[in-house]
Amino acid sequence: MANPERREPQPGDILAGKYRVERVLGVGGMGVVVAAHHIQLDERVALKFLLPQAVDSQEAVARFLREARAAVKIKNEHVARVTDVGQLENGAPYIVMEYLAGSDLSGWLEKHGALPIAQAVDFVLQACEALADAHSLGIVHRDLKPANLFCIQRSDGQLSIKVLDFGISKVMTPDSPGHGMTKTTALMGSPLYMSPEQMQQSKGVDARTDIWALGVILFELLCGRPPFDAEAVTELAIKVAMEPAPSVRAFRADAPPGLERAIARCLEKDRKNRFQTVGELAVALKEFGSSNARQSVERVIGILREAGVATEAVPPSTSPSPAPGVVAPPTGASWGNTNAATKPGSKAAIVGIAAAAVLAVVALGGTMLFLRSSPATPASAAAAVSPPPVVPLPADPIPTAPAPSPSATPAVTAAVTVAPPASVAAPVTPPPVRQAPRPSAPVRPQPPAAPASAPPTTPPAAKPNCAIPYVIDADGHRQYKPECLN
């Protein structure tokens, strides 16, 4: 007959004199999780117990308590917070954790199927935040899977991942409690998410086995299925050890090639070829997440750096460079730069001054080109209208520029457009013009100028008309013309 004290908790039971059981949330291989109400604090919590058949197992009890110790050490918002541990009257240990309202990613996949790319990457990056803290403390989870990534909705409406169940975590620090329990070759974990080295022996694993599991999880979140699957553990182990990981894009055509490469690196058989830290993985995933991804990556890098774990820094934002000659709009201070950004008004003033200077140079170059290409001004015209002195053409080529505005050179235009006298017999050949390499506008030819020594000519006087040497006046008398009397 079963011991009544070893029965599973039921709704309405009062445990440890302060927790009233409300309902069962889930049952695992060795434990059960219930929602309970803290009577004194008037707060809902989650309690985890060992199942009656596991209470007599010293190894099960030791691993159960190790989960509590590991969760308490990891101070991270993406790890379920442990608030208390204790022992019931029947000797069964329990753990009190924060109550989480939501769904694990295993149930999410069953209900909704594959996730959008940015959302799947964000979830894995948040798990990386939790693992960065765990790994910096020498704790390897060893049982990462969608069922242990719980999704909640924060008070600001954002979705957030909580990493659960550090029950079979490996403590890598020799003097830590429970370190000796990891020296076993027993198969521990969920085979679908276990690395090749973990399938061979559990005691030899390190943080890179969690990186393998994250690659499997991300593959499944994107494709709706794990990369390796089989009906028997032996068949699965052979696939994991021998077969290459399938292509993500074979199941998810919209997956970027860079994301596919990142997952493939997580699933390298030789752990030396994988990402060596979750920081490296986070940096590789940054550009495929949402706008929140960068914050997650920076937190991962910061945690590992504080722990003295070498990892690469977050690369600068890969914004496209502006086209040559185009002034980029102000974007504020760049990441990692403590100098204040240039004020928009100041930058606009600088751009305006630069543009005015360029236009002035262009106008001067066009004027010089115009003068050098015109014929020589006659001396008589120079005496009437004195043009400004002509500046010699510089040795360097004049840059290509728009034609100068007529209003920019009024004196020059008046000097070179004086009309020549009517008596000019032949145009004066102008001297050779030294042209700029690439003139911006065709040079207009000017009318030829008269020689300076040619005096003005008086037209000859008209001969008198004496065919009729007289005129008839008003009285009918003839009046002879004076010019016809000679």
C-alpha cells in the first residue's frame, strides 16, 4: 500500500504551513510543478517537488537541490528566479520559484508552427544572456531544449524568455558543491538536442555543448523540426555523429545565408570548430534579430567580459556608406563614442559655406576660360570702356563647372561686345587660345575688332543735280539754282 504521505500534492493542500496548492502545472520524469498561493505574502508562486518514487533516490535529491543552488547563483532576468527552498514533513525537498504565465517554446511550436526569423533569433539571444551568466559561473546547462525555454509577456508588452531546469547542469568549478556528481558517463539530457560529445560521455562536456543545443533549437524554431531525428536513440546518435546537418534554407527559403552559416557552425561535429562562447554566437546572430537584438548582444558581451572570458566585441552598425559627394544626415554619436554629435544647425551652416565656396571657384574658372577664348580688344574700345585686368590661366586644369551666370561678369561682357566700325575689311585673326582640358560650356565667338590705326573715313559729297538748272517759284518765274550757275 502506498504511503499516504508520499502522494502527489493536490489542489487545496497546505504545504510547509504557508503554500496553498492551486493546480498542477506540469509533471516530469522525477518532479512535478504546481501553482500555489503564498498565504502570508498573498502572492502566487510556483513550487517544484520530487515525485514520490524519486524521493528515496539520493542522486535525484542531490540533483534537485543542485538546480536550486545553480538558479540562485545566476542573477539574470532570463533565468527563473528561485526565492526559497525547503523540505516537507515527509522529507521531500521543494523549490519555490517565481510564477510564470505564458508558454514554453515546445508548446508554441505545436500551436503556431515555425516562428518569424527575427523573433526566433531574439529568443535565442535572450537565452544566450542567461547562459552567459551561467557559463561565467562555471555552470553548463546540458539540457537546453524548447521545453526549457519559457516565454512570458513583460509588463511593457515585450516577450521575454526564461531558461528553466538546471537540474542536470554540470558544475565545472572543482570546489563547488555537487562537482563530483558530474563525473558520470550516464546519458543525461534530451537526445534530440545533445551534442556528439555529450552522447559519448556527459562528464567531458563544456559550454560548447550548450552552443550545439542552441543551434538545434534555432533550427527547429525556424524550420518547425529538429535537424536530426530518429525513432531510436541509437539511430539518432549515429546521425548526430556521422551525418552533416541539413541546410536551413532547404526548409526555410527566406532564411539569410549568414544565418544559415551561423547555425551550421553551432552544429559542427568537432567542438573546436563551433563558436567557442555564447558571445561569439550572439555577435553572429545580431543582424538577423529585431531592433532589440543589439541590446541582448551587448549584455552577453558585457557579462563575459566582466567574468574575464575573452570574446569578440560587438561590431559597429553596418549602415550603408553615403555615395561620394553626398553629405550623410546627422545620426547622433556613434556607438562606443563619448563625443557629442554635431548639431544639425551647425552642420547645415558648414555645408552651406562649403557649397558657396565651390560655386565661387566655379564662377572664377568659367570667367577665366571665357576671357582666354575671346579675341583681343581694340585700343579704341579699351579707351572707351576699360575692362578689368585679365588674370592669366592657371597651370592646373580648371575643374568642370557650370557656365558662369551673365550677371557675374557684367564689365567683361561690355568690353568685348563693342560694335566694330562699318569700314572693317577683314576680321583680325585672334591669337591661339589655350583651352582647358574639359570646358564646361562651348565658347561663343565674338565679332572681329577693328585695327587701332585705321582712321575714320568721311563719305564723299553728293554731286548737284543740274539736269534742270532752275525751279519755278510761286509767281511762275524761273529761279536758277546757285550750284548750277558755275
